[in-house]
Amino acid sequence: MPQGDKSSYTDKQKRQAEHIEESYEKKGVSHDEAEKRAWATVNKQDGGGKKSGSGRGK
């Protein structure tokens, strides 16, 4: 998977990143920086893209 590919994220994670990005842009942060911060926040919260398999986290 190439860097920057968002296909492994769930729809919920994508929506969260979009919402966070919009919040940063309202505060005057540039679009590129807002996008970077938003995805960094989603990654920190969820540990990256979606995880497959039942019983994860055991």
C-alpha cells in the first residue's frame, strides 16, 4: 500500500478525519497541514487503518 493511501480506513475513520480537518481549517491552518494533523489524530486514536479478524485485542 503506497504512502497516503486511505483505502484501509473505515468510513467512520474517514468521516472523523474530514471533520477534524475542517476544524483545523476554521482555525486558520492550511489545507495540507490540517489534513496531516487530522489523519495523525485518527491514527493516534485508532492505531491506523481497520483491523480484520474476530477476537482482536485479546
